[in-house]
Amino acid sequence: MNTHRTQLLLLARPVYFSLLASVAAGIINTVWVARLGGPAVAAVAVATSTENVLLGVALVFASGTTVLVAHGRGARDPGAVRAAVRGGWALWALVTPLVVAGGLLAREPLARLVLGGADGAALPLAVAYFTLSMPGMAVFFAQQLVDGLLKGTGDTRTPMRLALLANGLILVLDPLLIHLHGVRGAAAATVLARSVALGAGLVALRRNALLRTVRRAEPGESPAVSLRRTLTTGLPMSFDFTVRQTGALVLVAVVARLGVTAVAAYAIAYKAMYVATMAFYAVRQAAAIHTAHTRGAGRDGRRAIGRQAVLLSVALGLTAAVLLAVGAPWIMAAFGAGPAVAHEGVVFLRCVGPYLVLMAGLIALGGVFEGSGDAPALLRVTALGTAVQLAFAYGLTGLGLPGVCLALASAAAVQCALAGLLFRRVPVQEETGVSSVRVG
């Protein structure tokens, strides 16, 4: 087997289960909340979509730190690793209070904006969820940074175990707290479970072999420089993810023009799609870690890593498209959807296959850009593709959810073409010597 493919698989498998476990929180919430009716499902869809956007903020310090730690590990530079750790925590401390305070203050206008008047009963439920989930962002952000530090050291298994711990607790707490407190109980269960996992993650950091050995290393730069380096490395990744997820959030508002049934169906179907898309993001993270590590070691295997990442992810995308199309009725039934919501969801899942395959290749290729410090180039592609996606979706809503699928696939095709052109510019220099490294 190709060496790069082997390394990608070793890194990606635990990352996938970690991401899948995180997505499972939203799926578990949706399954239980679906029993409270369409407005409750719509409210949680708005809240969890907003959380996905805020995850982009966490990527500033989480993914930026991952790349810098992996680069320092590849270069065998304890001072660089120590500086990356310090910069990540400094940026977390700066960003988190701003997000928590801003989210609490804007929770009602945000819920009103995204719901777009689709159903007045959903508004107070979304606000109630935000009231608990926004303070919980401090825990969520710290979790992301802990995971990023561990992944940078090459340890993708511990974040997987932490995610399984958190979501195992959610599985236990959700039925009880949702029964007692409705939508607010779903938020409380998530925050409590993540708090326990964060405590375990902090213990894992102290036991990590690489981080323990660099703890007394001289960083070689001031805390301000470390913070700025983390910011400049992670910001393009954050913007890329945030633009993509903001587009997804706005798309919920576009779908809301079709009514609350369509919103609920779209929310459930998209949750089911996460099982597939998280595999693409696992390959992306693996590609970013592997690329940063090899470049830190003075080798340039971007072309080969990119090819293997795309091949692996597209194969996953094809498999997912077939499984979702065949299993669509059973998937909607598993979420407890009513007949009208289930019908709309089945139509969506059977039309979304081309989009999944195109996005699989695009998402995986993005890891090479991130790991080599070229994320700003990919950001421009994402911004243009998101604009095309929303414009097409707005114009095609007359076709219902199939029109939304067509808009998603068209925008993904545009992004794939542009990203492919950028990738062709990467020089063919497969581990033939030391190349200049630009990270951060």
C-alpha cells in the first residue's frame, strides 16, 4: 500500500470516530427532540447549526495549533512545540469570553433571523437552547484546543476516546433531561457531558510524551509572537470553515421558505449526512497533520498526499451516496419523523449524492493546503462557492428540496474546478530534499 495512504488511514480512522462521536451529540438530541414536535426539531436545528459556525472560531486556535505542533514535531524542535502550545492557550483565553458574551446578547435576534418566521413556536425554544449552550462554548472551545494539541503530536486516538466519553454521557443524560426540561434539557446534557470529557482531556495532555518533554523547553519567542503565529496559521482555516458553515446556516433560512416541514426534513437528513461528511473531514485533518509533519521534517510530498487523500475521500463519498439513497426511508424512520417530514427527507437524501461525491474530494484536498500554510488560497475558493450555492438555492427553491440539492452540487462543482487548478500549481517535489516551509 502507498506509504502516504497508509499514514492517512492511520491518522484518519481515530479522527473519524472522534468527529462522528461529536456529531452523534446532535443526532442524539434530534432523535429525542423529534418526539416533541416539528417546532422543537427546527429550534435545535438552528441552535446546532449556529454551534457549527462557532466551531469555525475554535479552529483559529485548535487547527492552527495542530499544524504548528505537527510542524515543530517534524522539525524536532522542542522550542517550536512549546511556543505552539503557549500560543494556542493564549488565543483561547482571548477569544472565548468574546464569543460567549456576544452569543448570549444576540441569542434572540440570531434565532429570529435564521428561523425567518417559519414557525413562531420554534423561536422561544431556540432562545432557551442558546441560553444554556452559549456559556457552554467555553468548555467546547477548550475541548477543541485539547484535541488540537494532541493531534499535533500525532495522537489522534485520545481525542477519539474523549469524544466517545462525552457522547456516551450524552446518550445517558439526554432522555432524562429532555423529559424533564424539553429543549433546554438537550442543551444541559451536552454541556455537562463535555465538561467531564474536558477534565479527562486535560489529564491526557499532562501525560502526553511529547508535550511532557517540551514543557521546560525555551520557546524562543515572546507570548505575543506565539499568539500571533497561531492566529495567522489558524485564521484562514477558521474563515474557510466559518464561511462554509455560515452558508449552511443561511441555507436553513432559504429552506424555511418552503415551510417548517421542509426545515425539519432538511435538518434530519443533514444530520444523517454527517455520518459521511465527517469521514471526509477526517481525511482532511489527517492530510493536514501529515503534510505539516513532513514539511517540518524538510520533505515536500504535497502532490502525492493530495492525490491519495482525494482518492480515499471520493471512494468514501461514492459509498455514502449509494447507502443514503438506498437507506433513506429507514433513516428517516429511525429519527421518528412523521409522514410528511419523512417524505421530504427521503427525496433530499436520494438527490444529494452528486454533491457528496464532489465535496468529498474538495474537503480532503483542503487538508494539504492547510498543512502547508496555503489555506488562504482555499478560502477564496470557499467564499466564491458559498456565494454560488446560496444564489442557486434561492433561485431553485421553486423545485423544493431537489432544487436545493441541485444548487449544492453546482456550487461544489465550481469549487472542485478552482481547487484543482490551485493544486496543479503545487510543484512536483516528492520528498527529494529540503524545501522552503511556509506555515503561519
